Amino acid sequence: MKNELSQPSERYDPLDEQLRGAEEYVPDNGFTARVLTALPAKQNHAWRRFVVLTVAVLAGAALAVWQLPALLGIFHGALPRHWSAIQWPMVTAAAALLTALGSLVWAMFALVNEEE
Amino acid sequence: MSFTDADLIARSLLREDQNAFGELVRRYQSPVRGFLAKMADGDMHLADDLAQETFVKAWKKLGTFRSDAKFSTWLFGIACNEWRMHVRGRKELALADLAEPPAELEQPEAATTSNLRLDLAAAMKRLTPAERAAIVLCCQNGLSHDEAAQALGWPLGTVKTQVLRGREKLKRSLAV
């Protein structure tokens, strides 16, 4: 691939020809590898994101379970009578658990994709 | 599949992809090292040290690169700054700094030796650092005067003057 340094000459001048002819390609000889070694270490945002997300999900689930009885009381008053037979604490706890697990799986996928 | 510079820059930035940046280094190591070697009078070790620092700084500052400029121009700008800092760090070479050159600067020895046929490398060494930088960027690396002015941090007129003077000196030295 030609890089953007290649430009055509506007008019002929023997000096230009000499100057361009004297511009030799400098072989890499491990230079690129040395530069890559000297680059500052990659900041691993993926791990930080994973930890923050996990903590947030677990804290949210804990808060939901802790507040559940009070929230259920409000819901029970507003719901139709035949719905009251359903075990709402179980359903809500299962939903919170599924949400937490789903978020963790998503975080794992995001982490794997970041590192690839 | 080959990526454009813009693709590689985007990958380097968004995913901190060092392999993409490595491809950019491979593409531009030759012109950058060649430029710095000429500024360092052929000292390839010094040129390599400065070129390495140039690319490390480019990696750190990649987020500041604006796509309206060419990547090579931006890179040469960093290389010029590295050279300036090196020269400033060496007191004995302070007069050869790449800071904007004085309006009238003629080397007397150039006139006395104008009839000698010198090879290009020797003739280039006879140029002032400012003339050499302008000639290498514009005449050997294909930068326009505008781009060279941007890379060197000089006014456009200064670049044109340095290129003109450098070319005249080279023509006299080489009897072209």
C-alpha cells in the first residue's frame, strides 16, 4: 500500500530527482517492536467496568430484596383479588436474580469482546 | 486486507489497539527515522532514540490528532519538537536550534566552496538545520509548504524562504 507521503512532482527539476533518489527506505530492523515495547501499559478499562457493574448489580439486588416486604404491601392493595394468590415475593426475587445473572453474563461477554 | 491510516488511528484510539498502532509505526518509521537521521548528521542511534520517543508521544497524544491534517504531517511535527528538545538539551548546539531562523543567514563558506562538486549527503550537511529540515520535509518527503509550516511551527513564508535558500545552496554545491 502506498502511504500518504507519496506525491507527484509539479515540474521537473534535476535537483528534485536527486533529492528523491537519495531518500532511501530505512529498514525496520526491530524498530517497530522496540516502540511497541516502550509504549505505556494498556489501561484495562474492561476489568474496571466489570467490577463496577458487578458491584452495582449485587447492591441493586440486595436493596430490592431488603425493601421487598414494604413494596409488596403497596402492590397487594392495588392488585385484583385473584392475583393475590400468586407468591409475589418468590416471583420478584426470581426476577431480581435473573436480572442480576443476565447482567453478569452480559458483563462477561463485554469483557471477552474487549480483550479479543 | 490493508487499512487506511484513519482506520488504524480509530482502532488505536477506541480499542487502545497496540497492533493497529504498530502498523502505523511500520508505515512511517522510515520517513521519520530518515528525517531525524539527516537532522542528526547521520547519527542513526540518536535518530532512533528520538524516533522512538516521537512514536511513544504520538501514542500518548493520539486523541489530540485532528483528522483534517495528514497523519504524517502531525508525526513530523512531533519529530521536529523532539529534535528541538534534544538540541536545547545540548548547550553546545544551541545556535543550531530549529527555532524560527533569522531572516538573513548566509554561510560564508558556502560561497567559497560553491565550485566544488559534493555528493548530496555532504551537500546536505552544509545546509543550516533550518534549511535541511525544510528541504527534507518538502523535497524528499513530499510535504507541501503549508504542511511543512504546520510540522515545523514556522510561518509559511519562512518555510518557502528556507526551501529556496536550501535549494540554491544545494545547486551550487552539486553544480546541478
